[in-house]
Amino acid sequence: MGRKGSRYTLKEKLACISLVEQGITPNAVGTQYNIKGEQIQQWVQRYHKDGEAGLKRAWPHRYPTELKLEIVQKYLTRHTSYPCIGLVLD
């Protein structure tokens, strides 16, 4: 099971991004703070794309009750199979 939440605060992520923007490589920053360089690179990319909002924890998608009921009804009336339910949600 995956971990919940984030290991790093927004402040920590912004500090790492700032160092990268000053010219330090993500791997060097990662070594300094014991974070994988790939993770820091992802933060930089998200920050450039969406700003601080891209660094905040994304809450799980919530499906409307009506959609859930529709899918359950389709399953119960054999209009779809269990493996195909995921395709219905996409």
C-alpha cells in the first residue's frame, strides 16, 4: 500500500527548486538533502508548469454518486464485467 501524504513540505520543495534554479544540478541537491535527483527534477517541472499548486498534495479524485450508482447497476445487470468497470470510469 502506498504512503499517504507527502514526505516533504512545500517549503522544503521550494528550497530545492531554488537551488536548482541557481544552477546546482538536481542530483547534487538530492545528495545534499538525501532526496533522489529524479524527484527534485519532477518538482521543478511541476513548479514551472503549475506553480506552487503543482507541488501541493493532490487529493484523490472523487466520483459523483450518480456515476457510482450507474456503474454498479451496469455491473449487476451484466452490461459490463468487473475488469471493464475501469474503462467505464475513464
